[in-house]
Amino acid sequence: MYLIRRVYEVKPGLARKVATLVQRQGDIYTAAGQRSKVLVYFNSGTVPGHNNRVYMEWTDETIESPMREGLDLPKEALQIGANVRELIEDQYIEFFEMMIPAKMQEE
């Protein structure tokens, strides 16, 4: 099982707007059966941490290419992605392997 986190470094003052858009985008992917339920969180400077950042994360059993054969991306999600790109300075994706009982080591 993997945790996948997309990080958006947004233009100042736009974290909440970008968080709204990526939540909608994630919900579309979830409804299309292409992603588990997403969790979106952000910092617009009101809490400690990196300012002007938005995070979207979800879990998946496998890591698959977004260019895999047969994948039909929802057009509405792609349009939201285009709108988000105008509001951000950078973005990247992180992958983490989750601890489950089968992966635990004996002491």
C-alpha cells in the first residue's frame, strides 16, 4: 500500500482557492474510480509551517503510470488541472510505502 502526495507551491494568497480546486479534482477522480478518497489540506500563512502550500494525498495498492494504456481521464478534472497550473509556482509528487502488518520486522 502506498501513500501518494501531490504538493503545490502556490502563488501568495491563493492557497485556499487552489485547495478548493484540487479537492474538486480529486473528488472527480474518486467518482470515476481512478483514485481513493483524497485528503486536501493547505497553509495560507495562518498556521506554522510552509506558507502558500497545498497538499492532496490518497492511498493506492500500486503506483501506476498516468500514461498507462486504457486510462480515460475525466475531461472536467483535466480542465481543473489547467486552471490550477495558472495559480501555482511549482508542484511535485511524493510516494511513501505504508507500514502494514505483513511488512513489519521482528525485533
